[in-house]
Amino acid sequence: MGKLKTRSAAAKRFSVTGSGKFKRAKAYKSHILEKKSPKRKRNLRKAALVAKSYSDAVRKMCPFI
């Protein structure tokens, strides 16, 4: 059996919380920001958690983080 490897693209995007959940950044904050309200942009800065249905997929991509 081959070695387990981390997908480096996923490793850059996710981090693990103390309880073992995955933390991610929110989307829609990279461009076309003039029409978005300051409140909406401010809320996009906050981190979000990966949904439970995707956490197994993220764990397979990042077995060591």
C-alpha cells in the first residue's frame, strides 16, 4: 500500500478546531465588493465550520492536520 499524502490545496484551506471540527473561510469575498453592504462583507470575514456531510471528505484529503 502506498503512502498517505495530504492534498496541499486542501491543507491550505482548512484547519482543525480543538474539538476536531474543520474550520474554513467563507466565499464571495474576493471581488465585486462595491455592491455588497459593509455588514455583509464584515460577516464574510468570520470563519465558518465545514458541514458534517463534508467533514469525512476533508479528513480524507487532510489525514494529518
